Amino acid sequence: MDGDGDEPGEIVLSTVGETVTVTVAGRIDVRLVVALRKVLLELGNRAPATLRLHLHVSVDGAELVARLVRDTQTRFRATKHRFLVATPDPAVLRLLTGARVVAELQT
């Protein structure tokens, strides 16, 4: 999962206690965005205490998911649950920040 966008995209879910982590890696296409939207909506309905989203994607992929991520953050803030977004790529972080997504740089 180096995030260069060349390998097919994947979504991986993991759970530890009250925290659900969604890792998105590889090439982002419309099918993956639709699948991610469904996953985030379902998780929003289940309202875990903390939802973490790790993006290991290219800047182009981040552009495709930025609005979806911003909308999800807004919904989670309204419910007082935490939605954390992280990426290991400084360029993706800049793009997300420019799209009004609160994100952090994390390896």
C-alpha cells in the first residue's frame, strides 16, 4: 500500500474497541468511490465512537474522494463522534486541506 495509484484500489476495514479504521489504497476510480460512499454511510449509521480514514492514494484519487470525506466529517461532527483522516503523502494532505477536509500527515 504505497499509495502511488498504480495498483487496483482497495478498501480495508478493521476494528479495535470503539474505533473503526477504513484504509483506502491504490488507484481510485468511480466504482471505488461509490463503494467508499456506501461504507462511510453504513458506518455513519452505526456511529462508532471514532472513525479513522487512512488514504494511501494519489493526489488524483484524493480529488475524487475529497467531497465525500468532507461531507462525512460534517455529519460526524454533528453527532459528536470523531472522524479522523490521515495520509502519508504531503501533497494529498495539501489537497484535502484545500478542500476543507481536516486531515493529518501520518505514516
